[in-house]
Amino acid sequence: MEKFLLRNVGVPNSHEIDVYIGRGGYQALAKALKEFEPQELVNLVRESGLRGRGGAGFPAGVKWSFLPKGVYPRYLVCNADEGEPGTFKDRVLIEHDPHGLIEGIIISSYACEVEHAFIYIRGEYVFGAKRLEKAVAQAYERGYLGRNILGSGYDLELTVHRGAGSYVCGEETGLLTSLEGDRGHPKLKPPFPASQGLYRKPTIINNVETLFNVPFIVEHGAEWYKGFGTERSPGLKLFCISGHVNKPGVYELPLGTPMMTLINDYAGGPSKPIKTVIPGGSSTPMLPPDVLETLTLDYEALAAAGSMLGSGAVIVVGEGTCIVRLVERLAEFYRHESCGKCIPCREGTDWLYKIMHRIEHGQGREEDIDLLLDICDNISGKSFCPLGDAALGPITSSIKHFRDEYLYHIRERRCMV
Amino acid sequence: MEPLVTLTIDDREVTVPAGTTVLNAAKSVGIEIPTLCYYEKLAPFGGCRICLVEIEKMRGLQTACTTVVRPDMVVRTASPEVLKTRKAILEFLLTNHPLDCPVCDKGGECDLQDFVFKWGPTESRYIEEKRHKRKAYALSPLIVKDEERCVLCRRCVRYLEEWADDLQLDYFERGRLTRVDTFPGQPFDSVFSGNTIDICPVGALTSRVFRFRARSWELEKVPSVCAYCGVGCNITLDVKTNKLRRISGRENPAVNDGWLCDKGRFAHQYIDSPERITRPLVRKDGELRPASWDEALNLVSQRLREIVRESGPRSVGGVGSATVTNEAAYLFQKFVRTVLGTNNVDHLGRLPDGARPLPSMTEVREADAILLFGADTLEEAPVIELFIRRAANLKGTKVIVANPRRINLTRYGGPWLAYRPGTEVALLNGLAHVILAEGLHKEGRRVAELKEWVKDYPPDKVEEITAVPAETLREAARVLTEAQKAVLIYGPDTVRGPNGQACLTALNNLALLIGAHEPGCLAQEPNSWGVLDMGLAPHLYPGRQRLDDKVRERLGKRWKAQLPSEAGLGLDEMLKAALDGELEALYIMAANPAMDHPIGDEALEKLKFLVVQDLFLTETAQLADVVLPAASFAEADGTFTNMAGRVQRLHQALRPLAEVKPHGQIIVDLARVMGQEIGATMPLEHYSPQAVMEEIARVAAPYEGLSYGSLGDDGIPVTTEGGTRRFAQADFRPPATDAAYPLALVTGRLLYDRSPLFARSEIMRQLVPEPFVEINPADAETLRIADQDAVTVSSARDSLELRARVSDDIRPGCVFVPLHLNEMPVVALSEAGAAVTWVKVTKR
Ligand SMILES: Cc1cc2nc3c(=O)[nH]c(=O)nc-3n(C[C@H](O)[C@H](O)[C@H](O)COP(=O)(O)O)c2cc1C
Ligand code: SF4
Ligand code: SF4
Ligand code: SF4
Ligand code: FES
């Protein structure tokens, strides 16, 4: 299949502006500035059906249309926090095609009438941040950023900001408080960022990949874009597949592609018989192997299977992996990342981890399984931000599909595998 | 009126104004929803999740504290899911809560305890080891922190952000490790720190002063009023076994809104100080020795009578203070006028005629610009500072500071007019000049005359006189005139002394020009207005009536006494007369002129007879012939009238120690020994402040109709009539200078000082700074003085030995010496009645 999102990845020096331009880069920007009024671009993206690639899948054009009329300044923030375990697709774009992202940001900012945009990149992406900073400097030099971009009269500043390392700073309000220089804590919604976000001004927050799609839509049109994917999940998507497969990596596929196509045709097939797949990042409920044959990679199909497309991070878990140990490790991650603002997540994730730890270390009790489920129920839907819920997926789904393995662990005080 | 919204909560129809939260809508019909992070005076936070309720057609549960009502909402606050969730939140908290209840000072008034009792799990499912965090460590000298008890509701941090604007606490770490703490190496020394104890829902923040002093349910709660400053914060005195254990804030939106400063909250241990005078003392063989009340009062009676007989009533006088109740002040002046037969009666720190109370607190809180002229609310009226900070911080209220010294409120960037002392009138005239010249004044004022009067004060010239840059002056004028609701506040010293009246006039002119409320005085004592209303002044009868024949006759009839017609002496004059030997005896109630008046100690030493009634052997009491032990504010009934003219009730909470008596009682008893009834006795001869208030209500017009019944717990504002408001000429007279003494002395109070009560309050007194003189780096350099150098500050009259504090908080050409920090009276440097005190500073 022809590559779009990954078209520059693998090209020597793809991060350099001349290489990018040589391969047709910044053409979409020129077109957007010349041929479109901002509102027309919003409509275009809305028509394309592009859904947010950060995890929740909210239609980008719809979000943009929530900006209150006539309130300025507005800000656009590109969410490059990429914190969900298993997710590394944004990183590839940032490191290999930074100008593609910048072009997407400029067009989107123009559409949203923004004059200052930010890239909030996770602190661990040192290399990526450097690449971005350099690319931003190049874009300024060439007049793609700054005053009067390409003679259009449109001005845009773009700032790269490095986070200090917290998963919750990927959550949009946590990200904004962190960007403002405060402790990264989620904030009360409403007001939603679109009406009062950064510095209490209207703010659009989109994932790296979401913004990266925009130039292609401008270039080829909404109809072209809708030609990929399914009716409710149109377009192209990056899947980052990891775990027990022969060729882990980032692959570009239309939404709606069968899961087994990704695993077998792209990722070189499983390296061990598949025990379970976590389809959309570590927080999404794991699926048993028997559903994989018919599963397609789109928002609807994964929801119907009881999980989520999430960030497109497919984690393949092979036989021989202890589920209890796996879940204990994930529980540790979530309790470590709980920001502490709300009681159910702060206390609940700690408690969940401690029970998982006990079970894993041979101190489990049979009643712990119901206790785990009840604690999950007491967190579910009750936490301040979705992180609390995110912590539950691995536990509830593993008990659902692997209760026997838990029981074995408890009774025999050791791993089943 | 706001539109109303009707919704259903637990099958009941509820109608509330639009914008109400589900929580408050439920509360309005008596449905209780527990809350931890929510606090009504803080912005909603939504963090704790204990208030989750079910709302039809909304996915999942919603936090009642953040969800605003909508028409036809159907809310359930006690459905099985809601109750399960509530229990779960409590269970989550308890998993790691230490359950220190038996030794926790919050026990009995802890929300967590109460909520678990009502809604919590009865059994623990938690078998893991509890987390351990820091216990019982000093967050500050006043506050003890227990991290294990903290539920991380962030109320304390949010309060410091939204009210005190002292960002001294915050979260550290994250998730389960989160803790509230000070910043590394930084103190928690906000003077508003104690409010965090009141609002902490659990025992994570507790008071050093109250620590282990009682179980909350043993406390008898007595409503009263803080006796430290003119704000008159409403407080609750918590008493057990006749000991004051704790003071906490009491809700009164018209005054302190429940908040207190740390002085009012913590500095009450003087009441139990072993240094209290508990028996009358009489000087025998040159020493003060214990005596019985009979002996002491007989001696006072006899000596006062002798002196009046021999030298006439003009040779005696009475000095009170604005720290006593209206009732005591009223009786005192009545005693001096009817029993001693003289109008020689006054009090320390009297406000000048023409000074006016602040507009109501509400007006101060709602102002969009505030001019603080020669006043420092942080040191002198802290809770007003709290209100101003909140307004400046959250609403952008402009705070214009006119002060030779940088005060805290300058941080809001309202212009700071650092004028040279003595040039106040020129500065104010300059402001008027700019407003008129730029045509910024309110329409419809007849300004022609004023224009003429201030024509000689263009900004450039004002800059020369006052050292305030012309541009700053213009900016201040613009800020003032752009405001819709400006409030002008001045410190009492600004309107005292030779330029005081001109200053008042100029302030009035300014207020008129911009259409503001009458400028208000930041009265410093708890009863500054009241004692004036009570006639504790040589030229005023109760109700601030002038001493004319008609009033004298009427009052005389009421009081069944022949009232003296001769004009009385004020405090300055009495002390001068004492120095000259013309005044022979003084009766002093709760005042310390030996420290607080430039010639106090010399004058008192000259007296033939001095009686002092007070709590402690102050510098003044040490000079007395008879010392009478007086009750503290918590040991007597009475009323104070605060700086906004609000009369508020103090309730007796403690039986006085040993032979201590309330001020009013001592006066009544003495009068009786001297053969005269001065009212307020009941059949059993008990002093009755209530009866005194009834009498006040009959003779002092503004208090007409007041009674303890009508005052209730919230008090009532009284209005004394102001002068007519019209423009008048304010003459600026340049202050005389003295080449030998090149620096102008600026003095002022500090909140924490060595005044008699504060200095005897155990824990608080550690916070009093060492005496210092603040000097600008430019002057320090010329004088080769370094920070912390030992220096002598001397004037033509006297000198003080102090440490230098080199800081640009004070403008060049001035030095700042706080009052009440040293053993030596700072006021002794000054000539009574001088506009500016000139000093020099030399290195020792
Ligand atoms: C705990 C948590 C972590 C998140 N982390 C990320 C992230 O790393 N990157 C991201 O794009 N979105 C993340 N999100 C989603 C964002 O809140 C937000 O929905 C997204 O950035 C919106 O962009 P989109 O509409 O383009 O997907 C996270 C959400 C939660 C609750
Ligand atoms: S669910 Fe609560 S504690 Fe967890 S990250 Fe979100 S706000 Fe913080
Ligand atoms: S110390 Fe008290 S007020 Fe502050 S966060 Fe903890 S529980 Fe809340
Ligand atoms: S502000 Fe004044 S009245 Fe209020 S508590 Fe402090 S000292 Fe007392
Ligand atoms: S009281 Fe509502 S969330 Fe804390």
C-alpha cells in the first residue's frame, strides 16, 4: 500500500527541511493559506471525519468548531506526551518527519485562528525534542513560521515545551496546567479547553498524529480521506505493535484493517502462540485469542469486542507470560502515575497494586479476586480524570479472561507458566 | 432577581436561583451531602469525590459540589449506587488513615470521623500495611502537621492561593506519596496561617497553642470579639474549667467572614500568664505590696479627695484607653466628670476630630480601587489586608499605596507613592491637581475654587516637594478616577499632628472629586470609635456631644450631678501640666503612657498620686501608687465599636482570677467607696454592663435603642454624623528641617510586637523580631552602615540603640523604627505635636 503518514520515514535526512520540501513538503500549507478561509478548513476537516488519535477518538473538526466565536487570543497545543505504555507512534513522526508535524500544526492553527501554538513533548523524548527544536528553527528561517507566513499575512509562533515526566500530563487539562508552569494536575471541566484552556483562553489540543493527518486532507480532500477506513472510522492510522511478534514497529494502515493482517502481514507474525492481545495501549482491556480472527482495527469493532482502539498500540502477549505478573506490573505503573488529586485513584490504585503484589508473591487469598473487582467498581467512573479508569482495564479484563490463572496463583502460590 | 430553577432532589421539588450547585440546592432543603474538598469560600475543586450523586440522564455519577442545577434535573443523593460510592471513598481514605482519634485534637469536630460514623464502612477490608508519612512535625512555630491524617483536599493550599495570597504550602510528590508541605527551606509564616487549621477537615493541621489542651466536646463555646485591633473580628472563645483553651473564627459576613489573623487566634496565652496582677497593690515604703480591695480603694478615694480638696478638680485627671469596652469607657468618663468633677479625661491614641470610620467591610471588599494613605493593613488591620489581597489577586482591584515605606500591598503593582514625611498635603493636592487638569473628576462638581486652591501643585512641583515622580502621581490619579467603587483609607497618624486637619481636608477633596465614599480611618485599637462615642475625651460628652451648657444641663440631670463647666485637658496637656506640677494625680485605665507618650515617663514620675488599673505591671503601673488588677476581654461582658462603626458584643467567658475585677466594676466600686453611685448597680451590687448599655442608649444618640438583646451575636452598625462634604482649602506647610538631624523618622506598629499582652503570650512571642531601624541602602552607604550594625538613632530629644536593617523598603532620607519592640519608648524621640521627627543615625 502507498504510504502517506510514513512516507518520509526511512528517507535519508527526512528531518531536514530541504529534504522535506524536496518531497513536496509545505505544499499543503501554501494551498491552505491561499485557497481556504479558516472556517473552510474547519469544515473540511470536519467532513473528512478525522478522529483524534490521542485515544478518545473525538472528531477533530467538531472539536475545532467548539471554539467560541470572536474570543482571542486562541492557542493550539500539540499533545506529544505519548505516555501510554505500548505507544510509540508519535515518536516516529517526531523524529523522522518533524516538518510534517509542523506543517500540520501551522495549517491547523490557521484553521483555528491561533497565533501561538505549542508542542508539549514528554521529557523523555530528548532526541525528539531536539529534532523538533531544530526543525522549528528551520521553519522560522524559511518563513513558514513567524510573521506573515508565505506572504499570507498570517502570523504564527510555535514553541516546543518539554514536560517533566508524568503520564497525567498527557491528559489535556493536566497538560495545560503543566504548560502554564504549574504542577501537572487535571483541572475541572467545564470549562473545556476549547472555551477556556491555556491561560484561560480558547485552546485546541490535538494529538501529534491527528495534526499530522491534516496536510494530507488539505492536499487530497475530504472525500479522498474518507476513502480509507470504515464509515465511522475513516482514514489512515498508525499502529505501533509490540510484544511477542517478529517485527515490532509502527505500521500505517487504513482503519478497519483486520487485526491478523497487522500481526501476520506487517509484524511478521507472533513469535509465540498468542495468549492475549492488548489492542490500544496498556489501559485498554485485553482480548482473548479467539476473538482475534474476526477482529478489525476500528473504533466500533474494538468497542464491540469489549475493548478500545485507544492510541493504536497493539501489545501481543505470547504463551509463557504470567498474566498476574503482567497485570501487577501495569498496576504498579498506574499507581505510580496517579497524580494524587482524587481519592479513588490515589488510594485505589495503591490498594490494587498491593493486592496484585501479594498475589504475585504467593500471599493471595481467594476473596482477593472479588475484592479487586469491587475496588475497580469503586474507582470506575468515580475518579476525577480518566486515569483512574485507565488503571482498571488490565485488572478487570484479565480476571474476566484468566480467572483460573489467578486462582492457580493463589492456591499454588506460584506462577502457572 | 436571578431567575429561579426548579429541580427534583430525592423526590422533593427544590427551587433555587440559577447558578446554584446541586450541593447547595440540596442543602437548602436540608438534604446533607458530605464534602471534603469543597469549602464554601473557595473555588470548587471536585477532587475528593465524596459528594458524588446520581443525576438522571447524565452518564455516571456527578460531583454535587461542582454541578450547577438545571431545570428538571432529577437528582438522587441516597440511591444504592451513591451510598456505595460514598462508603467506598471513605473506605479508600481509611485504608491509610492512622485513626489517631483518641489523641487527635480534631477529634469530635472532624469531618472524616463524622462521615464514617454516618456513611462509612463498619469493617475494614484492608489487610495491607498502612503507608507511613511524617507525623507531628512543626510546619511552623504555630502549626503542627500530621501527614498521615491529611486527606489531601487541598483546602489549605487553595485558601493560601485564593485568600491570603501567601503561596507557602503546596503538594509535593504525587499519587499515594503526595503530601502538603512548605517549600524547602521556606517558612510558613503568613500571618493568616491559622485559618488553615479551621478549614482543614481533619486533624492534619493543628494548633501548637491548643495542642492537647482539651477534647473538643468538653469546650464551652462563647461568642466574643477579638480585642487586638480595630477590625473587631468575631471569634469563639473555647473554654474548659475556666481556662481559655482556644480562639477560633466566628462567621459574620459583615465583619471578618470567619477569618482571623494569627495574632487574634493564637496570642491569648497572656490571660493565663503568671505575670498577671491578681491582687491590688499599694506602694508602701517605696514598693508595691499586695493589699485588700478595701484598703486599696479607700486609699485611692482618700488621696483623690485630698488632692481635689487642696488643689481643685483641675489638678486630677483620668486617662483611659481604646482597648476597653464601651461600658468601661462610659463609666470611666462619668466617674471623672461626676465624682472627680473635672473634664480632664482622655485616652491614649485618640483619633482626631473629623476622622471618620471606614465604610462597611462589604464596601471595602467590593472596591475596585483602594488608596491606602499612611496605613499598613498587614500590621494594623490584618483581616482587612486579607480582603484586599483577595480582591487584588482575584479581581484585579488596584491598590494605591501612599507610604514612605514599602508595605506588602505594593506587590500588586498599584502605584506606590513613597512620599517624604511631612509632605502629605502637597501630595494629595497634587493628585487633585492632576485630576482637575486632566478633567478626570466626576461631572457636576463645582470645582472652580478647588482648582484655584491646588493650582500651585502641578506634578513637577509635587515631585520636587514629595519626591514622588510626576508620572507615578499621574498614574495614581488615573487609577483612582477609572475606578467605579474607590475606597480611601488613611492611617490615624496621617491626620494627627499639625498637618492632620489639612490632610483630612485634602483627602476629603480627593474623595469628592472622584465620587468616592468619605475617606475612612484605619482605627488601630479594638474600640477606638467606641471610646470617643462614650465621651472619653475632654471636649466630648457621650454621643460625641460638645460640652455646651444645654447638653451639660441635660446630662447633669440624668446623672444627678453637677457637671464641671471648665474645659478639660487632653492627654498631652495633662502630661505637660504634670511636668509643670499643676496636675497632681492621674487615674489610668489600661494605658501605658510611660511607653507610648513622648513625655509619659517623666510626667508620671512627677505626680503626687498615680492609680493604674491593668492586667500587668506595665512601665506605667510600675510608677503607680496603687495598682488595681483588671480583667481581660474574656473575663468581662461589654461591647466594642469597630473601625467601621459596628457595635459588637463580648461575652464573659471566664471568671476572673483571684481578686481581679472587670474595668467597669472597679470604677463602680471606687465610686461607691467615694460615696457616689455612678449607675449600673443591681440590687446585689453586681456591676451590670447590660444596665450600663441601657444607660448609654439613653444618653448617646447614635446608640439610641441599642441593647444587648438587639445586638445579637452579629452586632449593629451605628452612624455618627459626619461633617458636611464640600471642598475646602488644604494648606501645605513645608516641614521644618534640621541640618544636624537629616533623616525623617517613620514609625509604625508591627503586628507582632512587645506590647504588654502580646509579649506575654507564650508561643506567639517567639515571633517578635529584634528591635531594628530600617535604613535605605543609599543612606546606609553614606553613613557607612552595614546590615546588622549596632547603631544609635538620636533626635534632639533622646536616643535609641538599635540594629540597622539595610533595606530599600524605606525610601531614602527616612528611617523606619517600629513601635513597641524595644524597652525604650520610640516616641521619646519625638517632640509632642511635631509634624516630622528628625533624627540622625550613627554607628556605635
Ligand atoms: C491519563 C491520560 C493520558 C493521556 N495521554 C495522552 C498522550 O500522551 N497523548 C495524547 O495525545 N493524548 C493523551 N490523552 C488524551 C488527551 O487527554 C486528549 O484527549 C488528546 O490529546 C486530544 O487529542 P486528539 O483529540 O487529537 O486525540 C491522555 C488522556 C488521559 C486521560
Ligand atoms: S484519576 Fe484522580 S488521582 Fe488519578 S490522575 Fe486523575 S485526577 Fe489524578
Ligand atoms: S492539611 Fe488539611 S486542609 Fe490541607 S490538604 Fe491536608 S486535609 Fe486538606
Ligand atoms: S485582624 Fe484584628 S480583630 Fe481580627 S483577629 Fe487580627 S487582631 Fe483580631
Ligand atoms: S466535595 Fe465534591 S468533589 Fe470533593
